[in-house]
Amino acid sequence: MTVSGETPYGDVLAAAPPVLAEAAIRHIHELLSNEADPDEVHQIAETAVALLNMHQRNRPGRKRTWLAKVASFAFPRTFATAWGDTGEQYVCFTASITKGGKQAVGREIELQLSVEEAERLGQQMLRMVEFQRRQTTQASLAAQAQGQTLPSEGDQVT
């Protein structure tokens, strides 16, 4: 947590792509001047780099070759390199290819992440979910302040 009591990622996650690097640098500078934990500073930098990569990949006009959706829950798997070896631990899940070439559509693939990569991905996903929830809460509070209500389930939105 930061000195102000907010999550350390707030201003970095809320930054628009053109000012994302600036927001991350300013936040890291603030943390360093407050003598924050080096791990916290590292996580901010890592999150900012991941967001920059995501925004760069999501530029308009880039054609995607195929898309997939998750088809299973995560499950553990161990791969040994030699007989009697304890092996390396992985977190796996399957995905079903939904768009792409005729040979690819409908196929299921297994994605394998090392435990460290899976933990890092899980933390990043959790931060994104928390950010999205805060954005939804802020939008609903703004709508209530204007006397409007958000559509509820079953309402027809046109």
C-alpha cells in the first residue's frame, strides 16, 4: 500500500497509453522518495511494461490471425526430464481456437506456464479486475449523482 492508502497501481493502471510511461516514472519516483519497498517499485515497473506491451499490441489496424477462448480450469502438471527426476511444476489450462484457419478452428490447445509465470499472470489479472471494478463503481456513482441509473439485468438497452 502507498502512503495515501490507495493501491500502488491506481494511477499507473488508470493512465492512458500516451502518458503511461510518464505516470509510471512519476509513481516510481514518489515511491523511491518515500523509501518504499524495492519489491513494490519493481512490481510497478513490471506492471507498466506489461501495460505498454498490451497497448502496443492492441493498436487498431493490426490483423489478428486467430483467437481462442479458455476451455478449462487451471490444473497442475509436472514434467520430468529424466526417470526419477522430481520434474518441473507447471500450471496448465486448455483453450479452444475460435477464429483462424480452417485447420485451427475448433482445436483445443494446452497452455503451460511455469509456476512463477502463472503467479505473475494471476497477479496482473487480479490487478486488472480490481481496476475494472473501480471504474464500474465510479461510473455508477457518477450516474447516480446525475439522477440516472445503470441498466439492470432484464432491461432492454438500445
